[in-house]
Amino acid sequence: MLIGAHVSAAGGSNKAVARAEEIGAECFQIFASSPRMWSAKPIADEVAQKYADEMKRAGMGPTVLHGKYLVALGAEDPELLAKSEKALQADVAAANKLGALGVIFHPASHRGRGFETVVDQFANSVRTILDNEPGDSLLMLETSAGAGDHIGSSFAELGTLIKAIGNDRVAVCMDTQHVWAAGYNIANADSLSAALDEFDKEIGIGLLRSVHANDSMRELGSSVDRHENIGDGLIGTAGFQTIMSNDAFKHVPFY
């Protein structure tokens, strides 16, 4: 597997390559624009070319973009939904321009309406975004820790969304802290195998296209999204040895 991290793209996406090299990364994740603001400027042709040149020079593995934290495709408010679609579409456009693997985004919350109520709306939004931004870049739903009304804390929910969307550019990013918080004991070899069997049944293991590698401050099944540095949390170094030695992750980039 290729192992990297999130790095800053301040000053242009091309600047991120050297920053990734500095920490020994083999691949990296960036924001295309501020994750806490709706506005986003398209990536300039000159920046995209410099990025491509830098990636070739460095021999760097696949880049992923992280979508804005504001995106809420389960929102009942039409204005918020429209803003979410526009913002996520801009990120997909940026990923296409850079030739990135894709965009990872949080399914966010159903705002108390119930998961089943928002499935069609969520699926329609994703289809619209991908139809408006044709290309090779994926949209990857990130697993949720499960707090409150958040969508995607179970593999079954993610599988339901993916089937409803019905587009082969949709995949999954597994966040190790989030699935731990959601009750999947990925630190134990037997329970990790059981979790991956469930993932394969509900989603399809081939749709596991990236991993957010984070340890956890909080206990198994806490439903609390609190990351820790790898080896300093409750998943622990031994837990990550278990995860990374499983063949399911052999060709999946870790960020």
C-alpha cells in the first residue's frame, strides 16, 4: 500500500507535492479550497500543469481531495442543499483537473428526518454532481463515527446509498477512527475479518478505495469522532499492524 497524509495546498496545489515529500509521504490528501467556506476558485491551468510536473518528478501516488465540512446532502433546507451540491461539484471539478483519485466527503446528517427519508434526495444530488462533472475522479463517501443523526456509521447505510446512486464513480473511504467509534473492532484480527466480510456483503470490497488512518481517543463503540495520533490511541500500534497486514488493504492508499 501507499502511505501518506493530509498536507497543505497553500499557495497552489503544486506546492503540496514538496510538502508531502518532506514528511516521507508516498501519496497525499489536500483541500481544494477552505473546508469551512462555501466559496471556491477553480484551479488555474498554470497551477494544474505545475502540479502534474511536480507529481511526475516526485513519483507520487494518488492524490485525494477532502470535500468541505459544510456539505449536507441530507439537508431539508433547499438553499443549504443547493449550496452543498455546488460546493461538492466544485471539488469534483478540481479533482478532475488535477487527475486526482477523487473527492472524499462526509455524508453528514439527516437532520432528524431519518435515514430512509433522505436516501433518494442524497442519491439524486450525487448523480447530478457526477453528471455535471464527467471524468474519472471518484466521489468517496467517508464512514461516519455515528454520533447524533449522522449518515453512514454502518456499512449497510453506505451500501444503501451507493445502490440508490447507481454510478460507478462512487466509492468509500474508510476512516479507521470512525469505524472504531461506530462499533467495528478493527484492532482484532478476527473481528476485522468479520467487519470486512460485512463491508463486502453490503458495499463490495472493490469499492474500498482509500483509508483515513487515525487512532482513537475514545473507546470502541463510543460514536464519538475524536482522532488521536497513530499508536497513541485505543486502536494502538498493534491494531494498525493488524489492519495493515490484512490483504483487503494491500492496494488501498492510506492517508
